[in-house]
Amino acid sequence: MKAPICEVCLKTDDILCPADEKKLQEGVISELDVKISRLLYKLLGDADIEFKKAVEAGDLVVIVVGEGDVPLTIGKGGKNIKTLMRELGKRIRVIESREIKGTNDVKKLTTDLLYPAGVFGVNIVYKPGGENYYKVLVLSRDKNKLPEKAEVLESILAQIVGKDIKISFI
Ligand SMILES: [Zn+2]
């Protein structure tokens, strides 16, 4: 399993090696990344998957893994997710990482994350002063199908994409 911390740190439960401690101090990785790395390692061992990062907001933790790695991470019948939910006391969602280059990529990401609510489209909105953000359009009739409150999902998405994201109902 590939993770944001080294193999030695994956196998221990306490302190981090100096290199990984430095990454934590510099904010390259978070406490949550460390925690999830170690929990996943216990569940998945040397399985051929890559854990990229984890983000949280409200009661939701989103685990971002490499391309094609979602099924193995979730485990048979969702058994790994159930264990993580027990350990963390939060809801868990696993999504595939993707490079965000534009609205198409945001559409794919939000389609994964907001499921079973559907994503109608994604616009880029330019603010005066040159900054911009993504506006994710969800049909009003799908509002109750969102897996979490819109604000929680917006916070998760902003952490994944590194840019403001607004969910808008149409
Ligand atoms: Zn280490």
C-alpha cells in the first residue's frame, strides 16, 4: 500500500520519523492523513492500492485513493468502511483521485461525491478582481439525496480541489 507516510511509520502507532514529522509540521500532510494511513494499512497491508489523502468536514470523512483503487479500499460488502466508521465515529466515503484541470474534472469528482444526487453541470464563475470558483449545479428535486449537508460537501470539495466550490440548486 502506498501512503503519504513511509512504510516504517505505517507500521507503528506512535511517533513519526523525522521526514514525515516535518511533512506534518509543514502541512504537507495532516493528522487525519496519518491516522487514516495507519488504519488502512492495518486493513489492507501490502495490497496494491494508493491512499492519497483524507479530508473531513462535519460528520463526513472522504478518503481519496488512486485510480481503480476504490473497490479494494472499500472491501467485500463494505467491511473496511464499516471498520473505519467504527474507529472514527464518522461517515466514510471513498473516491478516486483525479487531476482537476477544469469543469469536466470537477463534474466527475462531484458526481462521485454527491451520489445519489445527480450533478446537472459545473460552471466556472469569475469574480471581479480575477478570482474564480466552481459552481456545481444540482437539481432541486435531488436536494434530499445529497449524502451530507451542502455546506459540508462544499468544505470537503474545496479541500480536495484547492479552490472554492459552491453547490447551487436549480
Ligand atoms: Zn516515516
